[in-house]
Amino acid sequence: MKLAKLSGSFVWHHHETEDELFLVVNGHLRMELRERTVELGPGEFLIVPRGVEHRPVAEGEVEVLLFEPASTLNTGNIRNERTAERLEHL
């Protein structure tokens, strides 16, 4: 389980071997998928199956819980300046 704050548009990416569950704690999240867009508010969640390309978009700051293996990179199959190689532990 990971706690994250999102703001703005993220990169299009997918995860080869992991499903990813996004649970919105605070704010509103728009999850863009190639074939549709899903709007999520507090208490709502979405499971993005492995291999599905997606892009989280937060108009304002959004707090989410992510349920995924600890080894899952935030940018999935893409490595760039937004890739978090090491996560902060609380």
C-alpha cells in the first residue's frame, strides 16, 4: 500500500505484470484510459489491469492510496524524470 499526492497530468504508461488499484482519499482524480475516461471522487476506486495503458490526471491536489507491489515503479514501463526509484517510508 502506498500513499501518494497527485497534481496535474502524469505520463501515459502501463505495468507489465502488476494490476494497480487507485483509492481516492481526498480530491478528484480523472483516470484516462485509451478507450475511456473514469472520474473518481473520495471513497471511490479503480483497478487498472496489468498491461492497460493509463494516465492519472488531477486538476487539484489529490490524495490516493495505491495497492500494488512495493517494487512497482510509478511510471511503469516508462523511465523519465518523474520515475521514483526509491520511495519514502513513513
